[in-house]
Amino acid sequence: MRRLPPLNALRIFEVAARTGSYAEAGAELGLTHGAVSRQIAALEGWLGQKLFVREGRRMVATPTAKIFAAEVGLSFDRLAVAAEACGRPNARRILRVSAPTSLAMRWLIPRLGSYHANHPHVEVVVTTVSCVQEELRGGVDLSIRRGVVREDIWPQHHVVPVLDDVDTLIMSPALFAERPILKPADIEGHTLLASETRPGDWMNWFEAANLQHLAGLPRQTFDHFFVARQAVEDGLGIGIGPLPMLDIDIASGRLMTPLPDIRVPRTGYVAVVPRHADPGNLVRGFVDWMMDEASGENKRDGDSRQAAE
């Protein structure tokens, strides 16, 4: 017989290591701080070593515990997939997707209706992360992150390119009507909006527009891009935004690109999938759907640019 650690303690340990907090683990699992602490202590006793050390008022996972937690998370992912595969074939299935906040809000979630129309028995649950390069977490079927197809970055995962990314100048149609930008130099006098999560956007755009001499202009900076995007929509200034993420906003007239031919290519987004996940191809099918959505947008964008020329 297998000599396994207590499975309930393992489950609690994985959440505590992933969230970095006993309190957050308790909130996620519906347990008290004391219950989390007792279960982790029991697991430490079984293993014969400490899994967490105190740093100030927090309990932080040791380097060894972080590695162990990643393996435990993958094992639970495999168990969840196996359980779904053995379940009722017509039962509603849940697909858990982790994505950067802006990508989820402006690109993924608005398109989920078309996916659900063809997959009525699948419920897509989207969780967001604030950083596009944030480390992977357990408890999801696939993660979308900014990156390239290098599997050494995410060991034990398949990495599939999903969405290209280019930056261009964005502004509200109302602000354009008031103070149009018809050539790069017209940005002088406008308020420049930026975000901490997309540093360097303006510097790269100035270089592409041959306006390096304006690189020292002051900028109003927000903590996250989706806040800066909203400020642009509200006409508070101009910004640098990613395509095709903002295609829906542009098509609806909330935003516009006054100088669409000045573009800055950026590292795109990839789908990161555990190697042992999804025997029923549910995840692979979702990744294929995202790729189809992205390729359709690229074709429409190319057609619209040719028409404008």
C-alpha cells in the first residue's frame, strides 16, 4: 500500500503555500486560522521537517516547501481532471482559466459568449492575476501569461502561443474631435497617461514615432493599465494601448487609434497547460478556440488597414 501523507493536510498546505498566508488559505477553504495551522503542523510532523518559517507576522513557505507545493498542486489538478473524465458524460464541466486582469477584462471575457454557444455543457471560470508574468498557481486548468514558447520557463507544462500584442496610440473620440492628433508631433500639449504594469510603453512609442526628444514629457501614472485605459476613455488624456486586446473598445467607439500605423511589437501571450491535464481535450479545445479568435482578429485588422490605405 502507498504510504501517503494526510490528504486533507496536503490540500490545506497547497493553498497556504500558493496564497502565502494562513489567513487567506482559511478564507479560501472556509477554515479558521487555527485549523490551518494545526493541519500544517500535522503534515510537518509526518514529513519530519518544517514547511513554513515566520517572517514578521507572516508564515512563509520554505524553498523546499514551495517546490513540494507545486508538485502537490499538479497532482490535485490531475485528480480533478481524472474525476471529471470518470463522471457523467453530459454533466456540466468546469474549465478554470487564470489570466492577466486587463486581458481577461478586455479580450477574453467579452468573447466567452461565442465559446459557450458551442459548448453549453462547459462553464468557464476566470481568475485574474495582476502581473502578466506572475508565477503559475495550482487549482486552474490553464494559465495565460505573457511569454514565448520556451518550456524551460514553465517546466512540466505545454506552452502554446495564443495572441500577438502590439502597442499603439489610443484616445477617446471626443478628445480627438476637440484636439485631433493627425501627426506624431500633435501629441504635444496632451496629457500623457501611463501605468505601472506596462512600464516603458511611452518610451518605445516615442522611438517608433521618431519623437525621442519628447521622452522627458511628464506623465500621469496609474497603478494598473485597466485604470489608465478607463482614464483614456473618459478623455482625461492619451495613452498607449495594446492591440488586439482593445479591438472591442475601438469597434464600439469607446476608443480610437489616431496614428494606427505607428506600432510597437511586444511579447505576446501564451497558454500554459499542465502536461498531464485534460484527457478529454477540453483544455486543448479551449486553446484552439482562443487561437481561432486571435487569428480572425489579425485577418480583420489586416483587411481594415489595407482598406484605409
